Amino acid sequence: MPTTVIWFRRDLRLADNPALVAAVESARSGGAEVVGLYVLDDALWSAAGANRLAYLTASLRALDAACDGRLVVRRGDPRDVVPGVARTVGAAEVHVAASHEPYGRRRDDAVEDALGEAGARLVPTGSAYAVSPGRLRTGAGTPYQVFTPFRGAWLEHGWRAPAPRPREIPWASLRSDDLPDAAPTAEHLPRAGEEAARRRWHTFLRDGLAGYGTARDRPDLAGTSAMSAHLRWGEVHPRTLLADLGEAQAGGAPADDVATFRSELAWREFHADVLHHRPDARARSLRAVVPDDSWAGGAAGDAAFETWAAGRTGYPLVDAGMRQLLATGWMHNRVRMVVASFLVKDLHVRWQRGAAHFMAHLVDGDVSQNQLNWQWVAGTGHDAAPYFRVFNPVTQGRKFDPDGDYVRRWVPELRDVPGRAVHEPWKLPSPPEDYPDQVVDHAHERRVALDDFERARR
DNA sequence: TTTTGAGTTGTTCGA
DNA sequence: GTCGAACAACTCAAA
């Protein structure tokens, strides 16, 4: 009996999944079954950090349960595994959501070729974005380089309504490899899976959307949606979020908060679009704002980097963020900017090292989002922060963690320092002995960074 | 083709 | 404490 394959990649859900709908329809029209396939790709498995792998396996377990326990997991190279499965079950079609990041595109091209030799086709339907990367162009036909006009075009273009969740999918039974044990390095990972994503989102709509515009900047409050990992793994599609936002606004949610959230989704799509057009942005600065080798390598750079990565810089907000990352595989967005600015502009380490550290620990680690946000902070992206914008960790702490609660939560050495004084422990009459001294003087390093940029511009 | 308006997220300084 | 200006031109995108 001819069977159709849905190959899940970063769309680990059954709702609002157009590729799944296409697979189910194709199977039904021939009275056939559907193979739900996930390939544990050795290339990705070895590159992803322990936290992301642990999250992924948890999400796959949830997906398997949703697929009546019939999810077929195979470990290996998709170039071999996917055509192999297609051949085994006599499938003529392998349905997917299109990939847009550099590795995924290369992989899919190769799989498509291999499938052709097996007499089958790779059928892409939809993508992980409301508007597929590469779709929007300026009036001159060029890709957008600046966020605001991109967002304008993105809003005007619009998106489809969410796809319906297929009922009673005739899942095929097929041998499945066991999921490997993936122990996270973080102590507390967010709950994975489509149902967890749905619950988190609805809690946010109810409790977090009103006031989101200001609360989102407060790491001491639970002011963000915390949807990043769910979006990263496609446990929910942004189109669903956009549809729900529209409904929320019609139901009385504040228009500016809704617009702010929509904007954050637009940033996500902008970064995906940029990487689609410039796959080299994964590893290289889009703009050389300083000569590459003026950002430290060498022993001094290594020591500074290790201090930063361990959360022992002596700047409480920076250390709190870095320790939150290690403990949970996640860091608040505002704090990501602060720690990134500190690494690049205070410690003068190239953004690529920081980006790699983030990718090693984040459960939501995504090449387009991670690399391009780092480039934004470093000033090397093509719609980047102006070079003179250097975050002051103390000012940022006082502004966005006004009572110091966030710092105290993640830096136990400072647990007994009350209020906002926690952002400047060196000014205390008796600073905690087990908390490190400031690794550098921020005012001085800011000056050094500005001078470097200034020199490079000339 | 030329012109025009605009550009995520900040900090510091001086009034 | 609060406020506005300076930081620095440059590039983009649309009219």
C-alpha cells in the first residue's frame, strides 16, 4: 500500500502544520497511511548543546504521544535515512516545511536528489515563519536591510489563517530507534511539547499581554512570553500566535502591547530573511566595524571570556544573566543584550565566541536569531546598533531590575544585599568576600571600545 | 535620478 | 531628579 511520509524537523506539532495537512490529504486520497518521521541528524546532534538535545528529546516524546505512539525516530544522516524510509514503505512523497537556514537548505537539496533516485519527491509546504524568508522585497527588488521598512512590508503582506489540525491521522507502524538519553547541563529546563506551548501561550495571553510593552524589559518579573523555545522547535507556529493576537485585540487587549508583540515576531522573521539572503552571516560580520583581529584572541581574551562565561565578571547583572543561562538554558532578552555588549565592548572579544557559547547552552538556540542578534549588539549587522551604544551594566540593572530581585535570584553571594545596592557591591561598606571584583573598569573599557571604533572608521 | 525622511532596545554631560 | 542634546555620519527605501 502506498504510504506518505511527513518528515518533522523544526515543526514538532500537529496543529497548524500545513505540511502535515498536505501529507494527510495525499494519503487519504489513496487510502494510504502516514509515516511520521523524525531523523536524529548526527551533524546536528553533535553540534547542539546538551540542553537543546534534552529539550528536543522531551519534545519528541510529546510528539510521539500525540501520534498515538507511532512517531518513527531514526538516527543517522537524513540523506540516507529519508530515502531509505521512503523506499521501505513505497512512498512517492515526503512532505516537509521548507528550511531556510544554511545547513537545512543544503541538506534538503541533497535529500531531494537522493529521493529522486528512489522515485520519490520532497514536497515542501509552508515554513516556520508567517511569511517565508526571501518572499519580501523592496520596491527595487532587493532584500530588506533595515528592520522598520521590512516590518511595514511584512504587516502589509499578511499571512494565512492557521491550518486546521487533521483528525484521525492513519499513522503507519514502523520500527523506531529509541530516543537517546540526553542529560541537560542545566538544572531546570522549560517543559517541552505542543501542549506545553499551548498552555504557556494562553497563560501569557491571559496574564501577560496587557502591559507586555514595558514588562518585557524586566528580568525580575515574568514579563516575557517565554515562547522562544516553543517557536524554535515549532511546537507552535507564529501564524497561530498572530491569529490569537488579533483575536485578543478584538477582545480588548491594548493595541500597543499587541503591536509590540507582533513587532517581536517581525524581528524573528527579519533575522530569518537576512540569513536566507546572507548565509555567511552565520559566521562572519556583515559589516566590518573594526578589523577582525582587533577583537581579542590570545591568552588575555581567553581568560576574559572564561570569566564572562562562568558569570564571574564582578558586574552583578552580567553575572546573573550568565548564571541564569547555565542553570536554565535560557536568558532574559534584555540581559542577553547586556551580557553581549559586555563581552564585545568591555572585554573586546569577538561576537562569534559569545554566540557560540549561547548556542551551546540555549534551549531556544537558533542560528538566525542568535547570530544576528549578536551582530546587532556588536554593531556588525546590517541594521545594527550604532557603535556608540554601549550598555552600562549598572545603569541597566538599576533601570530594569530596580529592586535587585533578579540579581539576588541568580547570584547567591549577593543574596543578603538589599535593594538596588546589589548592582554596585563594590560600594558596600563590606562587600561580600566570595563575590569577585570587577574584572575590568566599565568606564575605561567603554572609552577603549569607542576609540577603537573611531579609529577604524577613519 | 534625485531627494527626503528615517533609523529597537543607550549613555553621558550639562543645565 | 529630570530633561535635551550630543554622539556621527551613513545608508536605506520610497516618493
